[in-house]
Amino acid sequence: MALSPGLQLRQSQSMVMTPQLLQSIRLLQMTGVELERVIEAEMERNPLLERAEAQEAGSDGGADGDSATERVSASSIAEKLDSSLENLFPDDPGRGDALAPDLAAQWRSSAGMGTTAADWDIGQSASAPITLRDHVEEQISFAFTAPAERLIAAELADCLDEAGYLAAEPESLCESLGAEISAVEAVLARCQQFDPPGLFARSLAECLALQLKARDRLDPAMASLMENLELLGKRDFATLRRICGVDEEDLVEMLAEIRALDPKPGLAFSGGTAETIIPDVSVKQAPDGSWAIELNSDAMPKVLVNETYFTTVSKNAAKEDRAFLNECLQSANWIARSLDQRARTILKVASEIVRQQDAFLVHGVRHLKPLKLSTVADAIGMHESTVSRVAANKYMMTPRGLFELRYFFTTALGGSEGGEAHSSEAVRDRIRSLIDNETAKSVLSDDAIVEHLAKEGIEIARRTIAKYREGMNIPSSVQRRREKKALARASA
């Protein structure tokens, strides 16, 4: 049988991810902050894209348009006279303060000198926050006079982490500094006397010991306790009493002193600020008892396509320029449609979540239902991956608080005797509640928690209880019993 080449036509269907489709998918899973950055970058590149609120503000006309005309006229006059606005209007106090603010202007009182709050920028006079390094360097300059000691102290300060701990051993610094270990340890001992107490410690025990020493409370019993902090973590109070040579009342007082210490003294100088979470969706109860679901305009940027500018510029544009404008027009239209589709998709998913979790909004976390991504996807006619992208890093403000959309998607735990399934998050809340209501004489083991939940119709294994408890940073029943007994004696 002879083999020969040939041509054949074949039809097939396949899904192709176009660049525009990939962009829409990326926009869908972005947070509000990430989306703002992308929009700002696209607006810098695309002259046809502009903010919706900017156009609405500019459409009012009136005084704003007149002031803009005045500014353009003043600028054109300055260009013709080859001078600046300061030279044109040297006696105009309002313009002079705005263009060349001096130190005296910052000292003016808005009531006494005629300046308004809008004319004074507090950012021009506010000092930068003091960092941990600045605080330590200031104390080094007063504590050491010899250049060699200052050099060693500065090297030690470079090795501090954000919590104030020394991240390097003195032995390793001897080689780089060319100094004796005794000199480095002597400088370190003086640095450990800096304020706040606990800086330059090499371990948690040393950090707490330095603070106790500053309070004149590092007696032999407390020193023994610092050497056995692992027993304190295990709540092994009986062994600690024997090692420290104290009775139970003294041990309780020692534990109270340790709780008052700061395990990370350097964090007091951290300049980090917590970012505020802006909810994407808000849920409020309507007068008729239903739920009103609204998109947060602050988290949903809106853009418009300036077709008027495109028409005006493209009339007399060259061929290459016209091609660039056409590309910008297509890109701007696609981004506008993608943002609109993103907002609609988030609203659809949030509405279905509210419908499914109505009992949670009314009664609380105990009534949170098990919910899968596929359930919401089938209800709104979307793919499960789309719902997963929407639920990621999106937040909903409810009467119960602020929650990530993923919070409402939980696994199901079977009910006893074929009863209704329960949400894993609701079971965690029930476990936490049972443990919070314990007393020193009635501490529940994991097996006892299983029995309590079984009476409430929740079927769960003991190892699952242990996993949930450890995930919530709750110690075992043995450790809880020791701690509750110690606290009960302390309050007696």
C-alpha cells in the first residue's frame, strides 16, 4: 500500500482566550485598590478614557468654566511678557501664598491673620514619625563616647528586627568588626539598658527578663520562671511551682506580672498603618422586610469614552495617528464594558448569597448554611470559576458586620440520624461558645464536645473537633483546666 501526501479539510470547535477576554477575567478578580491602579495606568496611556465623575463635574459649567478661562488668559499673558505670575502680580497675597509659601505663612492663625483652613497644609509642618532606628541612634549618641564603641553599637542597631530583637549573635559580628567578643558583649549589655526595656534581646525569655530587671523584679524565682517558659506555654503550673520554689499564690502573682510585659517592644515604633477595607457590596434591610443590595460606588470605578474628542481629532489626523486613535477607541470601549459587566456580575453573586444566607443575616452565625460555589453558579447561570473569581477579595457589609464573600461558602457537616446538614463555620462558633462557658470544674474534653454537639443534631468526629480547636488557637482541655484553676484562685 503506497503512502502519499494529501490535503484534507476538517472543522472543529475550540474556545480561544482573546486578550480582551483575559483582561476581563483579570478585572473581575481584582480588588478595588488593584482596579484603581489599572484604571489610572490605562487613563495615562489612552487619551479617550476619562473618569465618569470628572465629566459630570465638568458638565455643570458656570463659575468653574469662567475661572478656567481666567487661568488660561493669565498664563498666556505671562508667556507673552516672558515673565512669571509672581512678577506679574507681586502684591497679590492670595496668589503669592499659593505659589511661594514661606515659613511665616505656616505660622499664621486662620482666625487672626485672615487665612482659611484650606490655605494651610498640615503636611508641610508635620514631622515624620520616629522610627526604631532613630530612637536607638539617639540613645547611642548619649551612651557612648568612644568611636569604637559607637561603631559596635551602630552595627548592633543594624541587626535589630522590627520587634526590637537582635537578629545576629555577637560572635558573628566580631569578624566583620574586627573586635573582641568581650568588647561586643560589653556594648550589647549597655544597649540592653536602652528605653524601652527589652530592646536588643536575643530571645523572648531575655526580652521579658530585661523588662523585669528594669522594674527590679528579676528575683531568683522569676529568673527560674524565665528559664522555663516552655512549661508556662504548656500550663504546667505544678512543675513551675516546684522549680521556682513558690506556692500557688506567688505563682499566680508572677504570671500576672508577666502578662503586663511587652513581648515585642520594638513594634511601638513601627510606621505601618492598617489599610481600611472598602466593602464592594452593602446589604440593608428594606422597610418591607426584604434585603436591599447595593454596589459601593467607591469600590466600583466608572469610566467614560470621550467620543467627541475622538471625532474632533480624527478629522485632520494622519493615517498613523488615526490608526492609534481607533485602537484607543476600541480599548476604551472594551474597558468600559468590562467594568460594567464586572459590577453586574458582583451584584448577581452577592444577591444570590443573600438569598441563600437569609437566616444568617437575621439570626447570626449559628444559622449559616453550607454553600458551594457550584450552587450559586447554577442559580445565576454562570460558570463556577467565575463565581470563584468574584468571591475572592470582595467584601460585603451586612447588619452582622463586614465579611469576605468567601466566608459564606462553607463545607457541610452531616446531621445526626439523617438530619439537616450544618455549616462548618457554624459548628466552629458552637465549639467556641461551649469552651467560653466552661468553668474550672467543668472543662470539656474533645469527646465531651462531640457528645454535646450530637445532642444538638450535629454529627462530627473527635479529630475534627481537635482540628477546629487548634485552628482557633484554643489549647487542649488539660491546659485549659490548669489555666482556669489558676485564674479562679487568683480571683478568690
